[in-house]
Amino acid sequence: MRNIVSADPFGFFPPLGLEAIARAIRLCGRILAINRGKSLHSYLVKLGIGLQTYISNNLIAMYTDFGCYNDARKKFDEMPERNVVSWTALISAHTRSGNPSKALAVFTQMLKSNLEEPNRYTFSAALKACALAGDLELGRWIHERVLQVQLQCDTVLMNAILDMYIKCGSLCEARRVFDGFFMTNTASWNTIISGYCGEGNMDGAEYLFDRISQPDVVSYNTMIAGFAQIESPKALDYVSTMHRKGFMLDSFTFPCALKTCGIFGFEKMGKQIHSYIIRCGLELNCFTGSSLIDMYANCGIINDAMKLYYWYLSCKELVCERSALMNSMLSGYAVNRYDNFALDLIMEIWSFGVKFDAFTLSSTLKVCINLENIRLGHQIHSIIIKDGFDMDYVVGTVLLDLYARCGNLEDVFRLFDGLAYKDVIAWTGLIASCVKKGSNHLAFSIFKQMIGVEVDHYVVSNILKACSSLAWFQGGVQIHAYTIKNGLNSESITIFSLIDMYSKCGHIEDGLKIFESAPEKDTICWTGMIVGCGYNGKSKEAVELFEKMLKYGIRPSEITFLGVLSACRNGGLVVEACEIFKKMGNEYGLRPALDHYCCMVDILSRAGKLQEAKKLISDMPYEPNENIRNSLIGASVVSQNSDFGLFSVDFLPIPTQDKGGYITMSNAFASMGFWDVSCNLREIIRKEGAKEAGRSWVTG
């Protein structure tokens, strides 16, 4: 081939033929040599061959590699003659730029021009655009055209059709295409498996996976991601098998595996994966780093998560956006209730000028929920609206949860109506808000409106809570029947809610039947039954259940201990309560909360054990609250023992703003005949300016 380009005076380009020029153009694209590529383009224009079709096609591909999509379009528009390669190159450019609609517009323009017939590469590029745009109708038309021109033996093209149907949400059509393949390869199997994983149909995915003759890394990663998505520990089984088969775990495997470890608290395996990452030298990756932080935080090892976070921040070799690391740490603080640390990090993110994304906003809203800080929530809500995240359904759902817990029902309904996509989480938040505000009948009305929405056990548990609040036995029985019909009666949270409903409705025997028929009795189930017995005056039975639970090796939670202590309080079981309270810290390493101390003080006070109650209050790591003071006052009134009341005055001073506390104590001492103490307390009330109680005067 004769030389088209002679040596230029600057010595940049040696004499070249068309093939060599094309190779040089494509090389610039591959190595992203933007300046050299543009210089070469300019030089070719000067030589008068810049509009040559073959050269122009390669220039379009080069600009696409650079990410200079406008330059690629400009080059296409100035071409005097175009061939099928030109059209295909521009379709690919628009698809890669994230504008599949423009790509399909070019494809349609090509068809209307009747100048060139699409080839297999054109069809593949257009199918990819259909998949991204979700244009199922055009995708079907292309499929028919492929069959008409008898390209169904092209495995790569058929894989593109398969992928299009999956991305457009038509798994049935994808399966028909797959079953009709003349020849499948591993990519075909991986594509159809990914479709089943995307639908959450892991049984179907496993059936197909087991029939791959030679699964590769992508096959395993697809299965791992699928099981991680539905929060199944089987994801880790595939990780182990993958490793055992000699495949290298990669940056796609780690996040899914670490996510699963975090969900199930598999600290040991999470640390093993961390060690593997370090051995392979793959830790210097922001995505891997954020996944590790998530894993440690979700396993409750917040200190390790913090150490890792600060190590990544100080790592000079790490070149990436730090927002992923910050978001993971913020989520970790929110999950572990390190709310003050979270607030500091939020301010740090803001001061650094890092743009809040949907993940940042969701975690910040969760911190607001933890702190019940509606004021901060309003500020974050304004940012959400200003930055256009009010249509993001994840952010909207968490925002709904915030207002459900801290706001009013009008705000909750307004937010719910504004959600673009109302999933089961949003419906649950709305129902939970109604239940919390005592609008139980409204909760039932909303539940009936959930036509076409797949109800889960969280919705059912909230509706059962409404039944409990109303002591509506008939409604509870109907919901119980609904759970059986829809296969929701085996979840722990549902079993707990059913036991609670039957207990609150006075049908403890039915609650016991639910408990005994539970396939797996975990801590939640045992706790529900213990609380139910206590609520129905069966204190001894509650303690017996608690001891039985420990005998079976079921670890009690803080709520379990509170439930059994409450039962002891109702039944006056002082000795049993003291033993159980000691077990909480000594045997199970659980730190009693203020509610546990309040319960114990009440138990001791009712039993007349003033010194024990006084010592417990002195030793507890909390400031005494109104409940503890009222327990002592109540005991003094019942026993007519002024020592309790005097102790509560001397030892538990009432905050000056708590006028109600002074009035309660004044009335208590008056009932015991201690008028001087009562008068002194009334004088304090008068000096502090307390309002008199409202009166209604009726005159004839």
C-alpha cells in the first residue's frame, strides 16, 4: 500500500498507509492519548483525508474511547459518506455515554434512510441500548429481524438478545430464547442465571448453575451476588466453593461476601476474608475498603471499623473518592447508635464540601430517628428537596420513617402520597405511624388498601400490634388466618406479634399454642411467651419459661430480661427477680438499662426493702428518673411508711421544671397525714409559679 501520509516537518508521524493510520488512531483510543489523538486528527484533516469513511469510522471509535461523545457525533455529522460501520460506531458511542435513547434514535434514523442494512454488530449495539432504555417493544422487533436475516446461529448476538429481555424485565421470553439456542457458551449461562438472580428466584438460578459444564468466576460471582441480595448465608457457601475450586476472589466477590458476613454477624469469616484481601494486595480499593467497614460495623465491632476507616483516610497510596468510605462509616455509626460520632462525621462531610448523595442522606436521617431529632430532620429534608432527592424512593422511605416516629400523621401522609414508588417498606412505615399515634382503625383501613402490594411479616406485625392495642380478638384472629394463608406465620417477628396479640386479648392459651407450634423457637419467640405470661398474671410460669429457655441454650436479650423482671414485679417474686438481675451482667455480659433498674427498684420498694432499693439506686450508672421516684412514692402510700417518701425527697431531688412531680409527692404525703411535708412541697410549687389545676364552676 502506498504511503498516504508523508513525514511531517515536526517529526510526529512517520510515512503511513491507511491501515497503519487506522491502527495509530485506535491505539490512541486504547491508551487514552487524547492530545496525541486530536493532533493526529488535525494533521489528517490538513492532508485532506480526514473525511475519508474508513478513517472517520476509526476517529469516531477513538473519540468514544476518550469519552468525548460530542466530538464523536460531530465527526459523524460531517461525514459525506457513511457506511454500516459509521452508524454502528455512533450507536455504540451514545450507548456508552449513557444516552441509550439517542442511540436508538440513530438506529431508527439508519433504518429510515434505507441506505445501509444493519449487520450483527449494529443489532448488538442497538440491543444493548434497548436493554439500558428498557425498550422491550423495539427489542422484540430487533429479535424478529435477526431471525428473518437468519443470524440466530450467532451466539454473541443471541446473548445480546437474551440480555435485552432480562434487562427489560421479561425473564419468560429470555428463558424461551435460551432454551432455543443452537449453541450456548458460559456467557449464555451466566446471563440467564443473572436474570433469575435479579428476580430473586435462587432455586431457578441454582438449577441452571448446576448444569453449567465449566462455571467461571462470573458464574460464581453471579450466584454470590444473588444470594447476598436476598440476604441468604448461602452466598458464603459459594464463596467457599469458589475458593476451593481454585478461583481467585476478586473485587466483585468481596463486597457481596462481606455484606453477607455483616448481615449475619459472621465476624470470624469476615476477618478471614479481610486477611485474604491483604494477602492478595487488594485492600487499596475504596469499594473494598467501604465493604470492610460495613462488615465490621454490622458485626458490632465498631472500634475495628473506625480503625480501618482512619487507616484508609491516611493511606496516601489510595487514590479515589473518599465519599464511599465516609458513607460506610456514617452508616456504621447509625447502626451502632454512635449518634454523636455520626453527627461529627456529618459536619465533617459538609465542611469538606462533599456532596450529600442518597446514601449519605439516608444514613443521616437514620441518625435523626435514633436521636428523635425532628429539628435536624427538617434541615436534612430541606437539603433533600433542594438537591432533588425527594423523588428517590430509598431516601423518601427513610424520611417517611422519621416523620412516622417523630412527626405527625399529616406529614407522614403527605410524604407517602409524594412517593414515586410505594413499596412494602413505605406502606409499613405508614401503618406503623398510625399504630404509634394510636390510630389503630386507620391502620386497618390502610392495610385493606394494600391491593397489589406484597405484604411481608413487618406489615403483619404492625397490624397485630394494632389488634393488641385495641384488644380486638376477632380482628387478631382474622389476621392470624391471613398469615397462615400467605405463609407468613413462621417468621419470628410474626410469632412474637401473634403471642402478644393473644396475650393482650386475654387468650394466653392460644398464645401458648402458637409458641408450642413454632418450628424454631428463637430468642424472640421465647421473649414473647414470657412477656405474655407476665401480662396475664402468670408470673411463676414466666420464670419457669425463662429457666427452660436458658436450659435449652437460648441466649436471652435485654428485652427478655425486662419481660421476666416485669413478670416478677407483677407476682411479687423478689428473690427470683434478684437472681435474674444478677445473671444479666454476671453470666450474659449484658448491661442493664435504666428500665431494668426501674423495674428492680419497683420490686424492692413494693416488698418494703428500702435499704436494698437505696443501694441499687446509688450503684446504678444512671441518673434516677421519674419512674424510680414514683415507685418509692407509691410504696410509701401503700405501706404508709413515710421513710420511703422522705428518702425520695432527700435522695431523688425533683427537677425544678417538673411541677407534676412535686404535686404527686405533696398528695402522697398528705394521704399519709404528713401535712407539714406536703405544705412545704406546695410552697415550692407556688414559688416556681405552677399553674393551678383547671376547674369547672357550675352555677345555677
